[in-house]
Amino acid sequence: MRVSPTFRSLGVAALAASSAAAVIAPPVIAPAVACSARTVAADVALLDNVALIMGGTGTPIPGMWDFTWANTYLTHLGYGDYTMQGVFTPEGLYPGTGVKSLPLATSVDQGAQMLDWTLRNRIADGDNVVVYGVSQSAVLSSVEMSRLMESGTAPDPDQLSFVLIANEMFPNGGLLSRFAVPEVPLYIAPLGIEFYGGTPDTPYATDIYIAEYDGFADFPRYPLNLLSTLNAVLGIAFVHGPGYAQPDSIDSAQLLLGSTDYDGPLVLPDGVSAALNTNYYMIPTEILPLLQPLLGIPILGEPLYDLLEPVTRILVDLGYGNVDTYVDGVLTHGGWDQGPANVLTTYGVFPEDIDVFALLNSLAQGAQQGFNDFIYDLGHLSLGDPTDALGALFSPSDFALPSFSEVVNTFSSAASTLYSVLLPTADVFNSLLTTMPAYNISMFFNAFQGDDDLLTMLTNAIGLPLAADFGMIPTAIGFELLSVLGAVQSITNDFADLFSA
């Protein structure tokens, strides 16, 4: 059992941090929010409790949204009386954060150094520190955890802990760990993306939350299942962010096998131990990302979604090695690998031990459920008030003719936005045409290095490179499309603003 943050060490707080901190990483202080009463009997003064809050990609300075949800998670985990301090980190992810922004590897390296400097100074002052990282800052926190263990001057575990949200280095599912085959390291040089592996289990109490179908944190184990892969790609847009900020996100989270405090029905494989100081949580996702665009279709969107969702979800979850089943008429699903969450689990070719008859039975029941829901939806359609749509269509709007200089500036901005997409696009395709073929060749030869039988070696030699391509190519193209759509949206907004009063 891990030591609860409630019982952190006691002592006399040291002097405030050096003024140099304000130069390198100016803190953003948010008031501490009290949670349930926590009583500690002692004759000495309590140490200061500080929560270091970092933003995600594109958010180098954490904003109010970050503080709000940091407080929600921290309070739930027992850190509610910690004073929140924002920490500046680069949070670059070329090309997603702009043409001239830092690539991921550089951003993570610099961010880890900034975090290291900040937490060591707070701990040197005698403070108890909890580090809160989300998305990329969860990655740099994971890198910092590894560096602390290698430094020889690691802080006392009683003074330091971590809370990581939407972690791309989640050992069994994170994108940066799923493709981190130890024998064949993957580094995409044109984009500066390094596949680090899994977040280590350290002496520091750690809680990690990821959401089901989040393509960055919960990538399929078997990418050859194209439905599962595409669902994960759309999950980057629909789940990586919104999936962690729902009213019931924390309460619905399930503690996973391999966690320090896990006491559920699943059993660890022989020779595998649970994490010593880390708990891993999965937040279920109600809406299937692959079909979520259907819900944007007027009138028939929801019936179509309900028709297709049960069968599609069953097929998607196969990509995680699971066969969903019906229990008392309810589909029990699991869009995550059921193996130990604390074990680095890289991608595979095909799931093993699939019960084909159970799968067919589930698909039949899913088809029936989808049809029943579809018929029900058709019988309860709401067309809305047509006068609302007509009123919106013909309502007067503010309109103003722009000046000549405004027209020129808008076209100049649009041209700049368009050509800013060209370099990232070239780098994405450069990666697909150079890095991935080289990686495939390495994976092919690596398949013959083990002690497996010849058939298994041949299957892996052919299947693993294909699986890598099925996983990485749609993800890269999807990421590129998001950048292009962002550029189109920016141009559209510029021209809309041009003619508005």
C-alpha cells in the first residue's frame, strides 16, 4: 500500500525560493481549495504543501481551465489543501502548435529541465510537492521521474508525488509506449517525435488517469484492426481533452489491474508484480468517437448512431484484444487492453484466444439492439420548430464594407496561413516515406532474433511492420488533417470578420 499524501513528513518550512525562480519560470499562484478535513497531530509546524500545475500541448502557461480541473483531480486524491502554482513549460508539438514551434522531443526535454529546477527548489525549501501534468506535461513529468531515479540525488519520496492526466506514456496504451519496442527504438526525425516508452513506477506516489478511446493515451494494441485505429485517431479530437472534463469523469474511473491498490477480479500473469507506488485509472467513454460525427447530422443523426454503435463498438474493442459480451441485455465493453497497466505492452499482430462463437453471438445481439434502438428513435423524432431555422436564415445581420487595406491584410493573412501548412505536410510525408520504411525493415529482421518457432517468426516479420504502418499512417494523416482543418477554419473566420460590422 502506498503512503497517502495525508501523512506527508512534518518539519519547519525553509525560506522562500530564490528570486531567480521568477526569471526562469514565473509562478502562477492559485489559491488552495480546502477539501475534507485532514488532521495531523504534531508539535512542529506543518510543511508547505505545493501543487505544481502544468498545461498541455499549446498551453505553456496553465490557464483557469487547467487550475479548475487540476483542483478537481487533486482534491479527489487527497491533495485539496495544496497551494497550486503554475509552472511554465514550452508545450510545443510541431506541426500542431505552429510551423516555428518546438518539436515534441525538444519541448519535452526543456520542460523536464524546468520542472526539475522548480520541484528541487521547492523541496529544498522544505515543501511537500505534488506534480500535476496533463498530456504533454504528463510526458515530461514521466521523463523527469526517470531522470530523478538516475540522478543519484533523488528527492525524498515523502516530499514528492505525481498526478498525470491523459498520459501518452501510459505503459499499456499510450501512443509513445505502444510503439516503443525496446529492441527497435522509434524516432521520427522530421517531426522530432520520440517514442519514450512507459512511465516508470518510482518510489513516488503516482496516480495516472487516461480515457477510453483517447488515441494518444489508449491506442489499440492491434492496429491491423483498422476500425479500432480510426476510432483512436478520432478519439484524439473527441476524447483527448473533453473525455477528462465530464461531470462524472473521476467517479466513473476504474482502477486497473497492475495498480498498487487494485483488488478486483482479474489476476496478474505469472511472474508479473503489481506496481509498487502507482495507481492506473481508466475513464470509460460513452460515445464511440468513430461514429460521433453522425450525431451532428440533423434529425437522422442519432437514429443512425444508435443503429450502428453496438456492432461497431464490438469490432473496435477487438483491436484491444477484447470480445464484448451482453450481460442482462447490457453490452459490457472494454476499449482498453485487459493486461497489467504497469507493464510496457507494445503493439501486436492479432489478438490471441478469441472466442469466435462468443464474438458472433455478441455481434448478433448487437445488431438486434441497434435495430431496436433505431426503430425507437424513428418513432420519437423531434423535427423542432421550422420557424427557428427560417428566422436564423433570414434574420438581419451586421454587414459592413471593408476598407482596401483590410481586404489586402485579410488576403495576406490567408496566404500566410495556407503556406504555413505546406512545410508540415512535407515533413509528415517525409516521415512516412523514409522513417517508417526504415523502421519496417528493422522490425522485419528483429522478428528473427528470438527463440520463437519459424511460423511465429514469419508471422511477426510480416505482420508487425504492417501493424506499425496501420497504426502510424492513419494517425499521421489524421494529425495532418486536423492541422489543415484548423488552417481552413482560421481563413474562414478571417473573411467572416472582414465583412462584419
